Amino acid sequence: MTEIQTLFAHVLVPVPVPKAYTYRVPHDWNDWIHQGLRVAVQFGPKKIYAGIILELSDSPPEGYQASYILDVLDDAPIVNHKQLQFWRWVAKYYMCYLGEVMATALPAGYRLQSETKIVLHPDADLEAISRADVEDLEWQILELLGKKDGISLDDIHQKLGVKNVLKHVKSLYLRGLVVMEEELKENYRPKYEEFLDLCNIWDDSELANSSLNALERRAPKQYEAMMHILGTGKRELTVESIVKDFEVDRTVLKQLEKKSLIMIVKRRRDHLQVIRGGAQEYHLTESQSRALGIIGAGFEEKQPALLYGVTGSGKTHVYMELVKETLAAGKQVLYLLPEVALTEHMVARMGAFLPVEIGVWHHFYSSHERTELYDRILKDQIQFVVGTKGAVFAPFSNLGLIVVDEEHESTYKQFDKKPFYHGRDAAFQLAKYHGANVLLGSATPSYEMQFAVQQHRMVIAEITEKYDGGKPAELMYLNIGELKKTGQMNSLFSEPVRMAIQKAMDVKQKVVVYHNRKGYVPYIECGDCGLTTQCKHCDISMTYYKSSDNQRCSYCGFQQPVPSKCVACGSQDLKLKGTGTEKLAEELGQLFPKSRVARFDQQSMRKRDDFQKILTAFERGDIDILVGTQLLSKGIDIENIGLVVVPDADMLLHIPDFRSHERAFQQLQQLSGRIGRRAERGVMMLQTYQPEHEVLKSLKADDYQGLMSVEMEQREAFGYPPYKKLIKVDVKHIDAQVATEASRWLADQLRKQLGNLVLGPQVPSVARIKNRFIQQIVIKVPRETAQLNAAKFLLQQVREAALAYNSWRSVRIDIIIDPN
């Protein structure tokens, strides 16, 4: 008799521990259990997690007795081999635990654990569910939820006496019968859509004719609407399509319903909305065709490509050609964008030309939607994905092309939680595992990527003219100091700016006002003692929002009412200091009462489609003046923008960062490119105290390369990227003295081997965030892989040694590779 082999599985769970844990596989599962399957395992004394099998072996673990896997949660793997390779690279390069990568990569629907609390779906009706449609245990779970507001998986396990419930909860979750409690906290709302159906009267030709004749005589609007409905030839239509396509008022439809001619019913829409593209045509210009040829030649040589095209040059058309070519070859495409707001706008633009289903990946979608999208990509049902940086973790199996649009944007860097990865840089590694091509695009490419071109690690294709032949904007620098002397600066907008806005309004041109500071004012100051209202959890002043009449912290989200008096001296003389987008919009409304003013910032966009709604209203002419933050400079393609105003250009020039000049030029250049599209030459007016600043001089001369040349010399001399790699170490603790002591010890240990490559520790500009005091250490490391790896190995050893001290075990040490 053949001896049955005992298998052991190395299982990854979404927790920050150094290694995967090993579990024993029941003998009955030997023939079909394999890498990538999701399993239920006990981790710790009581907790049960959904984990991923990394690999199988016949060797038991050393030092502990392996527990059995409790259950297999899926029929097929939910993570493929290429994904696991990529996860391991992210963990290794960005110095985090593999479990932390898993927690970021998988939607919440795949990360159930015993402490996860679930509730009955707000839209679920237990009386309407047939007992035959669910298993007995699933029915018992639903009954439990019907009696309680919410219950943890651990409580379900105890009440029902079942060893493992994850598999059953997963089944109910994917069928939309239960929802995780955190989804409700994210303001989950089920989606409904109204449908219009014809009543039975239309099956009888005599009754139908008499009804139409009566409508024609007595209610011509209802008759016209009914003819539109019948003319579609469809039995069922959405109310929205009738209202929109035929300009039918909803009250007319209600009257038809009262007469029993139509029925209007509400139905819940699917969680996941996949966009189906169209097939409009476009034609490439000679410059676009030439760029496409250069990119294609680079791909033949297995090199990534950089598309350097001026704003409005039609880079999107070049992207679409490559997307269509890749999809036609049977491969998948990933299109990355730096902001959630841009995805809906870009999908709308590209969807008109690409007759394929487009999956959209970003955090504004609910956990249900992200889980469903993940599942459809996994099953090869969606070949084209558009998303923000997190889309690099989608379960691609045959990726052929990655497009990184606006590659220079800093928002590609994850900074608020581990892993601290960079979406653009991670895309290069993801492409390697798939043998895919990589195309970057920008009107102002980052210095790092241009350096890669100079090093012959990437090909470059340039488009130097606008697609529609539009002219570059005229730049006007208004010296605030001089304007004040002549009495022309009596408000936030100088007299020349006010006149220019009025002129634009007179000729029906659109105006954009750019100010990268949200809220009404950035802080409130006591007029007597000078104290500013600070966040109680962070060392930062709180932004005042007039729309909600409260103050909010930009770092931790803490909110408080506006104080009636100074907490220090009791004075009621509280002054609003500085300017935010709310204040600018308010002043514009007062200066131009006949003009329609709207804001375009994160606060004005609460839902994922708000971005597109505001842009559509602006394009349609329902908004005359649009005030916004840096989102305004990204991806807007609006006709008839005649004027862009920057009330405080100096704000961009004085950020204490070695990249500040590069980024200031990028933002201003991107803004100027929004003007004059498909129209006569527009104007961009900048109010500044420093019209002779090197960035502004380079902008006026359209000399990005000249500015870069000067700055690259400085970066090489002082050892900054792209000539050196940076590693930032944030040492955090609730006690400032402990953070200081731990950071000094760390820096001293690192200097023993790295010498003057180690800078700090020093207190950052915001010294405390979320009640933790911060000390920062910066390490400049040579770019060579061996030296970088040696520095990272040393840093890991020193970090572990520091955390081994009893008094420092509660210290948090975050290591950020390539800080942005």
C-alpha cells in the first residue's frame, strides 16, 4: 500500500509579520490544493483569517507544530504566480512585510477574518429569499443577522457551533445579501434605476389606437412622449434615457403611468459598472504617426518609451492606437492615471473610440464593486483596465501594455500607509513579469525619466504642436509689489485681472482660477496674542471651511467648531488669515454677480462622478468661472477657455523641497496648456512678487530643458535623485523624547558604515501627526543595486536592533524608499 504524502502549505495572511506561517494540508486535499488558493486558517490563539497559499512542500516547519488548514474558500486560485512574484518584489524593494502588500492588493471582500463584522445588506429582503436558494447554514447566518445590527464572524462561529464560516459568508457577500460594517461606514448606498415598461393595453391594436387618438386631442405632450417611447421599438427602457434622449419631462411620464399606459419600476443596479466603449473614428497627425513609429521601434527592442508631447498634442490618440493593437493581439492593457477624478473623465474620452469593455479601478468604488471587478479580471472577462496606482495589483494573467499617463505626478507615490510604493516605478517591474511594454506620457516629463532617456534605458518620442493647431497661451506676469504702489491691488484680484475676467465674460469665454489651497482660509489667528487654532492631534493649524462653518485638519481629518474666543488669552478678536478656494470663489461671485462661479477641488467632489459633472457643466457653459486646486491642471480638455488666473504664483515657488522648481514649472505649464484649445490664443495671468524668478523666466521662454539642465547640475553636486537614491526613515512615538532618542541612536548606528550619506535626525515641518512626534533621517545611497541593497540590509538590521530595546518597542519606524 502506497504511503500517503503529508503536505505542508506556506500561507500568507494580511498581517505585518516577517514570514508566512506553515499549515498542514488534510490528506484528502493533496491532489487539488495548489498555489494561489484562498484558505481559512487559525492565526494566533483565536483569530481566523482568509490566507493565500504561497507554496507547498513536504517538510514540516521547524520550532512549532503545524495546525491543519480549516477550509478552502474558493474553487480556483484568486492570485496567480505572476502576482505573487510582483508582491514579493514590492515587499522586498519597499521594505515592508508581504502581508502588508496582500492587505493593499486584495479587495476587502477577499480579506475576511474572524473579527470582521457583517450586517444584513440594506437592500436584502429575507421574506423574498427562497430557502432553496441558500444552504441551511447560510440561512441560519441570515436569520442571525436579521435579529442584530451587526455580528462578527467569530460570534457567528460560536453561536452556530460551526468551525469555519468564512466560506459561507463569502457566498452571501458575493450574492449581495450581506455587507461588511466598514462599507456602511463609507456611506454605502445601494444604487437604483427607474425602468419604463409598456402596459398590456399596447397588445390590443384597437385600444392602442383609441388611446393614442385621445392623447393627440387632449394631451399633445403626452402623445409626443408616447410616440417617442413606441418609436424605439423596445418594450423596456430606462426613464433616464427617455428624459435625456427625447427631452421628455418626468411629470409627463408620471401622467402616462396614471393612465395605465406605461409602468415605472425601480430596480437595483449591479454594484459593478463596466463601461462599454464606442467606435468613433479619429485620424493621426503626421507628428502623432511619427511618434507612434518611434515608440513601436522601441518596443521591438524591448525598451520602454516616453511620449513627450505638449499639452493638447493628442497623446491620447497615440495611447489608443497602442491599446487597440495590444487588445487585438489578445493581451490585456493597464492604463494608469494619477488621480481618481481623472479616471471617469479619461474613460469617457477613450470609451468613445474603443469598442471594448473598460474596467475602472480606484478607491471611490465600494468593496463590493472592487471585489466584483477583481473577479472579472481574474476570469479574463475584462481586458482593459483604467485606474489609479492601486490598479498595478489587479490580477492580470496576460498583460501586454502598461500606459502611465501624466507620469510626472507625485500622487503616484503611496505615502499614507504601507507599502510606500510608487505606481509608475512599480509598473516597470510588473511589466517585466509579463513581458509587457511600458509607455509613459507627459507634457512635462519628470527629471528622473528624462535622465533614463539620456542613459539609453528608454526611447523618447516628441510631439511639439497641438493637435488642433491651437496657439500657446500668452503669459502675463503681474508684479504685486508694483500693483500695490499704484493702488491696483485692493483685493485678492488686481485691477488688470478683474478687467481681463470681465472681458472674457463679455465675449462668452470660460475662465479658470488656480489656487492650490482648499477651504476658506488656511488658519484662524488671534488678533491680540497671535495664537493660531491647532489640531489637537497634529502640530498643524486647522483649515477653516465656510461652507460647513468648521475647522478641519488636513492630516488626520479631525474637525471642530470655530472657536468664539482665543483659548489662550480669551480675546474675541479672531482673524481669518490666508486664502483658500472657497474664499476666492466667494470674492469672484461678489465681483461678477452675473457670472456663474463653481469650485473644483477635493471638497467639492464627494462622489466619483462629481468630477465629470462639474467638467460637463463647465464645458456646456453652465459654469463661467471655475476655481480649483491642482486638479485643474490635469487632463482637462475643454473648449473656449480664454483666461487662466493664478492669484498667488509665489506659493508654488517656496516649497522647501529639492523638487519644488521642477513641480512649479510642471503645474504652471500644464495650466497654460489648457488655454486656447481649438480657439484663438488665450491668456494666462500670474500675480507674483518675483516676476524674474528663474522658474517664471523659463516658463515664459518655454525652456523646460534649460531649467532642467541647471537643476540637474545642482542635484548631481549635492547628491539628489536621479544621481542618488533617497531613503527616508520616519521615527514616530507619542513621547517626543523617546522619538528623539531612538532616532539619534539609529542615525549613529547607520553613520558607522554609511558616514556622511546619513542626514539628520531632524524635526520635519509638521512635527506631530495623529499624536505621534516625528523625527526624520535621510540616507543618500548610490544608484548601483549592490550598494542600495547593502544599505537596505543595514537599515533593516539597525531597525530590528532598535525595536529589540524594551523602551523602544512601541516606537514606529517607517522606511520610505524613493520618498516623493
